Amino acid sequence: MKVSFHVNGEARALDLDPRVTLLDALRDHLQLTGSKKGCDHGQCGACTVLVDGRRVNSCLSLAVMHEGCEITTIEGLGTPDNLNPLQQEFVSCDGYQCGYCTPGQIMSATGMLAEAAEGAPSHVSDSLTGKAELSDAEIAERMSGNLCRCSAYPFIREAISRAAEAEEK
């Protein structure tokens, strides 16, 4: 089955078995290996990518569902010589240990910051309307779909908080 989408701003066309997940299409067919295959059940978030700006567990999504979509992977955010602000804060705050979950954490944080800026409430938001303050509890709740087996959560939340503050300035 043919499917066309944009990945990191580049038009891509693939001929795939309709059962191929978005994660496998990215990793195995486009050699974009930044998104990790963790649990393969949508429980760890290591495979998080953005589809039309929204967070998606790519292991749970079929590639053919995304015809015409804009897909952003960790490779599309920055480069080793030119990190995006969130990537830079993860480095500055030591927001990674083994690094396996880091691409998914950064992609989820990117989507989460956009959701918060749009006024989308979380389970712990004080109000259902308006922009939520990105407290430590708010960030923890919004990032709860991404697991870090090294338990670098305090550093990850600090990196996200610092990136959010820098973005507001």
C-alpha cells in the first residue's frame, strides 16, 4: 500500500504492508532510528513523534493512517552542532542517564509545551480554561506517558521547565 507524508519537512513516499507501524516505517524504511522501540505497547513513550504537531506513540499507529501528515522525529528538531532549546536544556540539566528514552521525552515535551501554550488542561490543572502554569506537578502529569527507567525525572522536569521559561521570554 502506498503512503506519502512529510517527515522532518521532507516529502517521503513508501510502499508498505498496511500492518507496518509508523515506528517501523520510520526506523526500518527511512532509517530514522532516533525514535526508540521500547515496550512496543504504547506504555513507555520511547517512540513518541509528532504528527501534525501532536504527540503520538508511533508503535501504536499504523503508517498508512498518516497519508499527507507532517511527521516530526527527534532528527527533525536539531542537529548535534545546532541543538534546539529543549535538547540543549536536557544536556544542561543532565536530563538523561542511559539516553534510551531521551528522544521520546524530548518529542513528548515539545508536543506538551505546545499543548500547554494552547491552553489544553491536564488532570492536575487548576482551571480548565486559560494557560496552565507549568509547575513541577503540571509537567510531571503532562509527561506521565514517558517512562525513564534510570529515574532522571527531576532533571527532565527541570530541563522542560527551563526551556518553557526561555520560550516565554
